[in-house]
Amino acid sequence: MKLTHAVLAAAAALAVVQVTGCAVARDQQTVGAYIDDTTLTTRVKARFAKDPVVSATSLNVETLNGTVQLSGFAKSAAERSTAESLARTTEGVKSVRNDIVVR
């Protein structure tokens, strides 16, 4: 009986999400926009991981409405600028905010 109620509750929640276009971010971003931003974040992080200059583990990437925000600590100005360049040239990125600090 409990399982039936849980399944019905999940189905009702899914129906509400599909009908209303439920927002998933603090600024009422749509599900589609959230997925697009997550994809951009993943693309930028993948480019960081492949680049020999950028330390992907020391830098953070967040995306909101196509704007990528970079943060964290770089070992050099070259690493900071390379990270920004990689993010800017990633397909789908509208703009980049570079808050990376050089140590």
C-alpha cells in the first residue's frame, strides 16, 4: 500500500512539473535552461581537464543563462588567461566572468 502511494505521488509530481514547467534555480530558470547551463559547465570543465596549462581541480566553473563564472586559484596569470580563453571559446557560452585569483 505504501509503495502504491509513493508511486502515485511521484507520478503526480512529474505531471505537475511537465504541465507547469517547474523552475529549478533560484531565479526561476526553466528545466531546459538548467540542462543547457549544466552542459556548458561540463564542456568547459572537460576543456580544462584536457589542457596542460590549466589545473581543472583548482578552478570552479558555474553557469547561469549561458554566462560562465570562473573562480578558484591559479598558479600563474597564464593559467588564469588560458582558462578564460578556453571558456570563452566553448560553443554555447554567451559571456565569461573571470574571478580566478592568481596566487
